Amino acid sequence: MIDATGLELIARSVRQAVGEGTVRDTIHAHGQATLDVAPESARNVLGFLRDHADEPFDFLASLHGCDYFPAEPRLAVHYQLLSTERRERLGVRTRLTVEAAEAGTLPTVTDLWATADFQEKETFDFFGVRFDGHEDLRRLHMPEDYEGHPQRRDFPIGGEPVLYTFNEHTTPRWYE
């Protein structure tokens, strides 16, 4: 497990190798170590952690989106990296505005990990994050003509009316 001091050492090595403005913050909470990185340098940071770090993280365990609404920047992409040799996990998070996410400013990592292909498509489908350089970014779970991204916190909750005995004469039926 990476402790707070180890996380700061990793952040320092990333700053030295990739650039001073790449790591915005380090977060160590509940036994989880996370680097908060700038969106434009996320791919370079992940590539460094995979290939050139003193103690590399060779496996992408998860890539997923998150909505921090009403905070800004509200959308985030979380990468969970794993060192198969040391059995340590490291989170890498990058936060984007909705405009930046939809404009495709976040680079893809499919060239680093093949498993990111499906996970980036899913993040696009549910949160609307476009990954720059992704060769086949499309919806997976929602219909192609579906408008909106259902995992965003401002997405309207609701759906089709449910038929109960008290509203059976006012609710339209499928055959009407």
C-alpha cells in the first residue's frame, strides 16, 4: 500500500520527468493514494508511470468517469493503476469542465492499454467525455440517437409513467 510519503515521492518523480505543472494535487484518504493531474498531461503522466517510473504501474485496472456537480470543474476521469509486481494501487484523476470534456481535450490511452478502448467508450457514453485520438469512440449501452449522458448528475430522473390502480384511467397504455 502506498502511504502519504510514498505518494509525494511519486508526485515528485512525475513532476521532474513530465513537467512541473502536471501534478496539481496529491490525495491520500482512506488508504487510497491518488494523483490529481492536468488533463492535457494525463496521457504523458500515465505513460511515465507505466514505462519509466522507478517502480512502474503496468496494469490499468479501471478507467471510469465521475460527476462532481455542482463543483467545477465538474467532470473527472479516474484511472486505477496496479503494479502487478508489488501489488500496489495508484489512482490518477483528472478533472475537466463540461466544455473541455465535450471538445475532446483529454488524450486517449488506448495505445498504452488495450483495455482502455471499451472503458473510454463507456465513459463517453455515460458522461460525454470525448477522448482525443480514440479511433472508434461511439455509444455502447445507449442508442446512437440518444440525447444526453445519463450518469451526469443534472440528467433528469424519471421515465415512463408506472400504471397503478389509482391512475389507471389517466396513464396511457402501450396499445393506445
